[in-house]
Amino acid sequence: MLIARWQIDARFGHKQEVISRLQQWAQEIAPQVGMHCGRLLTGSIGALEATVVHDWEVADLTELDRAWQQLAQLPAHAQWGRDLEPFVVSGTARWEIYRVI
């Protein structure tokens, strides 16, 4: 099993809006591509307070790649990204993949 971790930094004063939009994505878009069991984290101690992290459990890289390919085809996902953009710091989005041992 892997943890696919997506992280982004919210613009000053917009962290709650980013969290709300990620929660909406988890409820409405993620299930369309088979992503379940997401977990949201925010920076607290030793991490940037503006950072919002979304963790997803996936069986393997094949499952993750399949989800990414499906997301690229979903108009709702593209629109969600455009709607999120004003609330995040450009260039801070990144993925990290962790193996569960």
C-alpha cells in the first residue's frame, strides 16, 4: 500500500477556504475516480501554517496512475482547479508518494 500525499499552500487568510474546497473535492470528485479514505492535514508545529495536505491510500502506482488519468478527463476536476487557484500560492502544489511498511 502507498500513501499519495498532495500538498499546497494557502494564500494568507484563505486556509479555511482551501480546506473547504478540498473537502468538497473529496466528497464529489474523488469517488468518481475510485479514490477513498482521504485525510486532510494542516501545518501546526514545525510546518508552515499555510500548508494543507491531502493523503490518499492507494494499492500501488498503477492505481494512482489510473486515478490521475481519469481526473485529467473530468471537466468537474478541471473546473475545481480553476476555482481553487485564487486561494493558493502559485507553484506550491506537489505530490509525494510514501510506501506503507
